[in-house]
Amino acid sequence: MLRSNTCGELRLTDASKTVTLAGWVQTVRDKGGVLWIDLRDRYGITQLILEEGVSSADLFSTARSLGREFVLQVTGEVVERNSKNPNIPTGEIEIRPTTLTVLNSAKVPPFKIDDETDGGDDLRMKYRYLDLRRNPVRRNLELRHRVAQATRRYMDEQAFIEVETPVLIKSTPEGARDFVVPSRMNPGEFYALPQSPQTFKQLLMVSGFDRYFQIVKCFRDEDLRADRQPEFTQIDCEMSFVEQEDILQMFEGLVRHLFKAVKGLDLAEVPRMTYADAMKLYGSDKPDIRFGMQFVELTDLAKGKGFPVFDSAELVVGINVPGAAEYTRKQLDELTEWLKRPQIGAKGLIYARVNADGSVKSSVDKFYSPDDLAAWASAMDSKPGDLILVLSGEADKARKQLNELRLEMGTRLGLRNPDDYKVLWVLDFPLLEYGEEEARWFAMHHPFTSPKPEDIALLDTNPGAVRANAYDMVINGTEVGGGSIRIFNRELQARMFSLLGFSDEEAKAQFGFLMDAFEYGAPPHGGIAFGFDRLCSLFGGADSIRDFIAFPKNNSGRDVMIDSPSVIANKQLDELKIRTMV
Ligand code: ASP
């Protein structure tokens, strides 16, 4: 090896040893008679020192030829430093080189390879290999590695088998848009990249594998947001002979194990909430339960008092913001404007301040008596000094808007600390949701999800009311995982496809293989998949998953480093018979 030690390793106890290090030049500080070099590798930084009268002129001249990010090998003696640096683990020692070998020179990097860099996003992505030299970025990938290893350890201990499923599969109309790959050997035909290994993991259950998992790339051709990537990674899992409760226990166990292994935290009991309650109390199927401010419905109290906005509303619903009564008129106007932006689309905001003496002063005093308002405050369990914020309108919309407002107020009051982790199961999702535009039902999770047995009778009469054996895991308001108990019976699966608007032929063409398999002894089964990148970003306390992916794509789905996607040569197009098709 070109080194005996790493740049993060040597301590005072190593003094007087002769060592060889290799790494990148972080800085050279030349004070004439004495010259320091900071040498960096993945493990840390070690200082080298050259001194006139001690170090040779040759060494000085090599050192003076060095630039930032040159690759350097140094052999020398470990000595105690005169002025120690308590901020780094190697800060008590330095190396007195006897040889310095430049292993490679480097162009001046386009941005500083420092914790705080001067490089903008685009530049950092174009030179991602340099960006990855920076500590914060490298640490994120180290964390990702630890999450993956801890996952494998737990799953292995629980007798799960990691099985690889194919990446070239078949396009299906349900779910997100597929990425497709033309087949040269089958002109005019295309593979699709998997949106998830869903059908394969179910087939593995039919095969008797019993407990499967895979840390696996998935591909979805969707419009991108900060927390989305066209290719992303799941911890994908499936189990046989289980009910929902077994899955919840097993994977609560996984998350508990990960919190311990990665963060050193003991996770409290994970509470459970039905989808219906989540929507009613938080206006969201992924509530952030780090703070309260649950919704309180004021419809009955607020209607019939002559205020036209509330009188015509399907729902009047509010939150009590503790200690925010001192919000000024100006701040409340700003908040109202914020709510009226098209992204949220509220028509207005009604507020009421609870004064120190318990009296309530509202923006609609004209319509409501002090007693009316006192009844609001009591319904909301408001205390003196609290602020009541109320929205109204169509129920679904008002809840969605109030969800945004609640999160915003939580942020403003500093109640959403990324180091405070609150995990939640959301259960009993509806099986179906209606697509107004397409005028048909869609599977809320996916078409393989089993309805709750007690709701099956509703499939014919009131499909929208059928609940699924489906569950999501939510951490701090972010959905990190979701899954379901599956259908394992051909007839029920066929019925599901027909509800979703598939003809028998279409269902057979798309998913015949799965329905056939169900006729050869399919065990009851269910599973879950976790968004691995998202889990990592949560553990890392960051919003964007991009920082936890070595080579991510930008908002337009481009890799600006390798410049992809790109056009391909005519010869390739010809081979693929793509041009002949158009
Ligand atoms: N395949 C599902 C998904 O990607 C997860 C599951 O149901 O296990 O969301």
C-alpha cells in the first residue's frame, strides 16, 4: 500500500513513529522559514511541517510547487505539535516529512473543497466527484451506508432473504409513468424499468420464500420535486402467513433498530392513527405529530349567526396556536396573503385573540357576540394568550389549507425540530379513490392491496367507503414507508381489476402471470416498502434526498456531470428500429 496510516488516525501516542500518508493537499501555508501542509483523506486531516535548518531545500521546493488538491505521498516522523489544535482528532501531532512525492497534480478546483463551499448547486453537481470530497457530503453517504448495513443486519436476523428482482420488466398502466427501454432483439417492443418490485415479491411468496427483502432501485417518470428523484431506492419487503399486526410489529422493529444503530436513540412506542382521524384532526394522511394544534371543527358554533362566509361553508375548522395572541394585525395580514397564494388557495383567514382576561377579540366581532366567541375558545381549549385561526369552505379543501397553515405555524413557533423524531403508523386507508377527470376508481395504494374483509360487501354498493388493509409509516410529517396486506385469490384480484376499469383481456394481458400464480397455492401475504433515500435524509436532519445520493439528478431529471439524458447515434436508433417506427 502507498500508505501506512490514514490522515485521521495518528495521535500523540504515535509520536516518533515513521509513517507514510497519502492524500489531497487541502492548504499550504508558507511563512518562509516554516511551511505547513494540511493533507486530507476520507478519514481526516493531518498537518505536515517543514522547517528551515531541519527540512531539506528539496522538500521546500516540492512543497512550494504544490497546489490545492494535488495528490501527495509523504513519509516522515510523527512529532508533537507546538501549538495544538483541539478542534481535530489529529490536532496534537504533525508529520516532519523526509520525502514528499507528488502522485498527481490537480487543476484548481472550480469551488472550495470545504465544509462551507462557494460552489453553487449547478457547479457542485457538474463536478460532483469534487463535491463528494467535502466532509458534509461524504458524511451523508457514510450515513447512508450505515443505514443500509443496519437494515441488512436486522433483516438477516429476522430470517429475511435478499433476492434480486429484474430491472428490465414490463410496462403497466397503473401507478406512475414508466421509464421504458427499447428491445433491439424484439423490434418495436419495450421493457419498462420497475416502479417497484411489487409483483415479483408477491411471486416470491408464492414460491415459498416466506420472508423477502431487497434494497433496490426503483424508477418513476414523474415530475420532480426537491424530495423526488427519477431513480430512487427502496427497502422492499414481503412476508407470508401474516396479518397487518405482524407487519406493523416487524417493521416497527426495523425502524427501532435503525434509530438505535444509526442515531443511538431509543424510539418510543409508535402510535397509530386511522386515515380518517388523520384527515379529520390534521387534514393530512401524513401528520407531523411533533406538535399539537389539532383541528377543531366549529361548523355548528359558527353557522347561523349571519356571517355569510361561514353560513355558506360546508366546514368551518380551526386551530388554536398557543401563545400567539400577540401576532400583530400586520403579521396576520401577511399570513392571510400567504394562505391566498395559488399554491394554497384559501379565500381568507378569520382569527380570534384570547386576551389575558379570557375575553376573545376576533376579526368577525360584527357577527359574533362575546358569548359566541367564548364558546369557540372553549371548544378549542384555548388559554389566555392563544390565537385561534379559522378557515372554511368545502371540507376537503379547507382541511388541506388548514394543514398547510398548521405546519407553517409549527415552523414559526419552532416546534418542528429535526432532531426530535416522532414516528406514526397511519392505518385503514381507503382502498380506492375516484379520479374525477378519468371518471373511474383508482387504487389508492396499488391494485394488489386487499380490502378489509368486513368491507368487501361494500365493493358493489359504495366502493369509496371500502377500507384497505394498508398502512403508511410517517416520521415528522414525511411518509417514509407504505404497504398492505395483499389479495391472494384470483377471483378477488380479477374483481379488483374490473373495478379499476380493466377489461378481462387487459387484466389478463397485464397481470395474467400473477393471477395464474394465485391458482397454484398462493399463501396469504403482505409487505411494505420504505423510501431508503428519504429515511437517510431524515436521519441526517436534511430536507432533500439529493444530498444523500452519490450522483443525483437535477430538477429536470438531468445528470449534469455525465450530461444525460443525451441523443444517441443514428446507428443505435436504426438497430433499435426506433426511427422506422415514427
Ligand atoms: N410496492 C409498494 C410501493 O412501492 C410498497 C408495498 O406495497 O410493499 O409503494
